[in-house]
Amino acid sequence: MSQPVQPPNPPQQPYGGGQPTDGNPYAQQPGSPNPPQPAAPTGNPFAQQPGAQPGQFGGAPFQPAPPARTNIGLGVAAALGAAIVAAILYGVIAGSIEREIGYAAVGVGFLVGFVGSKVGGSNPAVIGAGVVFSLVAVFFGQLIGMSMIVADALHVSFSEIFFDRFGALLDVWKEEADFMTYLFLLLGPVAAFGGARKAVG
């Protein structure tokens, strides 16, 4: 007696009961109880995260660094202090050797301009103050040096010539001033401008 013929097994459907989507058997099928999961982290901390706004890092907007501020008052005060010290040194050197040196005048101006701009920044007011103070410093340095020479020649004290007879000292300076005297006065401000540029450059 022959056996009954069994019908062939029906073809198996892919897992989930649906057809592959675009050739991807792992794609989410309609009606699936599991919602799509977010993509796994890539390990890049700078990658754009879902829901993050462009230009944000860690949820806080990027704040640029505040611009550097210059301290004009402190810079002018520093230039003035340097001018006083430089004038005394310049006068002592000129009075000791009884003549002026161009390098000393350049050094006075450079010191005043450099110190002022190093403290106060590149503000034009600070640079201008350094130029003016250097001119005054070289001038008073010349007067200090001349006072030392005259006081030594007259065998009197320095203070008597510089403080008690300041008007007469100015008259002597005018009579003795020559081209080199005015050139040294000019070298101070020029060097002060160069010192200021060096400080902020």
C-alpha cells in the first residue's frame, strides 16, 4: 500500500514576518515592537550629538576671550618714574666725565619709552607721554651734569647751584648750548618711540 504524498514545506519567511527593506534583512519592519535605537557612540568627543545645537560644546555657547586692556594711567606713571631715574643717571654721568655722550641720551629715551609701553601697552597716550618725558629727562640730565661741573669749579654744593641759582643755571645752559646739545635732546624722543615699539612688538 503506497504512502500518501506530503505537500512540500512552505518557504520560510525572514525573521519578523516581513520582506527585507532595500536588501537589508536587519532593517526595522513595520509593526515591530522594538523602536530604533540611537547609533552607538563613535568615540569622537567632538562629533555632533543628536539634539545639540550647532556651535555648542557641552551645552554652553562658546565665549571668546575678552580683549586685553591697556592701563594708561599706570603706563604714564611708569614712564615718569623711569624718566626721573634716567635723568639723574644721565646727569651724574655727564657731570663725572664733564661732557655729554650721545649713547647716554639714546639710552634715556629708550628706557623711558620701553618701560612706559611695557606697563601701559600700545596706547598712543602712553607712547606720547614717553616721548615727552624722555625729552624732559635729557634736558634735566644736561642741567644736572652742568650743575655738577659748575659746583666743582666754584667749590660750592650741588644743591646751591641746582636749586638756589636755577635761573642762572638756565642762562649758562643757553649760552653753552650748541648743535650737539640740541641733537642729544632730539635723540631722546626718537629713542623713546623706538623703545615703545620694542616693548609692544
